[in-house]
Amino acid sequence: MPKLRKNLLKLISTQIENLGYKLIGIDFIKNNRVSTFRIYIDNKNGVNIEDCANVSYKIDTIMELDNSINVPYNLEISSPGLYRPLFNSEDYLKFLGKKVSLLLYVANKNRRKWEGVIKSVKGDLITVNVEGHDEVFSLNSIKKASLIPYFQNPA
């Protein structure tokens, strides 16, 4: 896990939990002009715009006092949504049997994009059934992963 990501998670996780939300994960998307620091939150009742605004206010205050991010950025607070991002092995375990889309940092078998059903999780190894064949991916090799909503799965 990159140092910036680790520092940001440490900085905000307790604050988000103290507000009554679960921190799902973060994305830091670098851009030439203004980067995006996106925080995904959830709770048992779901997340609405007021929840996002409350968390945004608290985190923005914390971020103003911290100098972890030294480039211009926009802070976004979001629910995980239908295309829920997956960040760690616990996420994959929670969604065993669900369809997932993966984007790898480096091509595997000449492919960076993969879609399939999460079959198993062993440590940091994720097995995904892709078109009837099991493919194993290391968490460190996955740049981005998200669920594919059920209405896109074949019936």
C-alpha cells in the first residue's frame, strides 16, 4: 500500500467511525490540475447526501490541519453505490459468489481488464472464475476492482 494512502487511511478512519459510518475505502486520483480525494462510506441505513455533507465537513477540517496532500485536490464523500469498489481481502470475502470487474496494474495473459465471479480468497490471493476458468490475482496486482450489479449478470 502506497505511503500516502496508508497515511490518509490512518488520519480519517477513526473520525469517520466516530461519526457513525464505516470507512469502505479511499481513492486518490491524480490529475494535472486538481486531483480528487474520494472517500467511500456506508452504514446500516445506507448513505444520503446529508451524511456525505456531514462527513465532508469533518474530514475537510482535519485535512486543512494536515499536509499529507501537497497538490490541489477536491474532496468527495460517496456511498459505495451499485458498482461498489473492493479494496481489501475482507471485501472480496464478503462478496463471494458475486460478479466483479478487475483492472490490473500490469497485464496478465495480455489482459489488464477481467470480469468474473469471486470464487475464493486466501490471504491476498483472489480467485475469480472467468468464463469457466479460475484465474488467481494478488491484491497488490489489482489497481481497481468493483462489483458488477446483479441486473448486468446473465439470468
